[in-house]
Amino acid sequence: MNKHSKHTNLTRKNNGLYAPNEIAILGTKCSTIAKLVAEVSDALHHFNLGYFDASHATDVPEIDFLSTPIITKEI
């Protein structure tokens, strides 16, 4: 008889040098979230952080991502 298992054996992802984490902030104004992100980014400046925000404003300027310089840091 096989040993009972509640869950299947999951393979852990090999993240290499990076460990992806997501944080969602809900229930407040966009400006409050943007201020929080700016303060956290300043405090954690030695880490490579990414921030994505879906703007629902109508006057958002377009950004030409192909001409925007990409900042890279070799480890």
C-alpha cells in the first residue's frame, strides 16, 4: 500500500540570483500607493526593484520605450 499524501510533489522553481515576489496594495488612493512605493524604493535602493501601475488617467504622456536608456548592473 502506498503512503497517503495530501498534495502532489511540487518542483521548486530555480530562481538563480533573483527571487520574485509580488505585493499588491489595495483600498487606498493611487497617490498614496505611489508615495509608499517611492519611499520603499528609496529605502531599498541597493536592490533591483520593479514597479508596475495601471493608470486610469486620461492625460498620461506616451513614453517611447525603444529610445529610453536601460539601466543594467552586472552581478
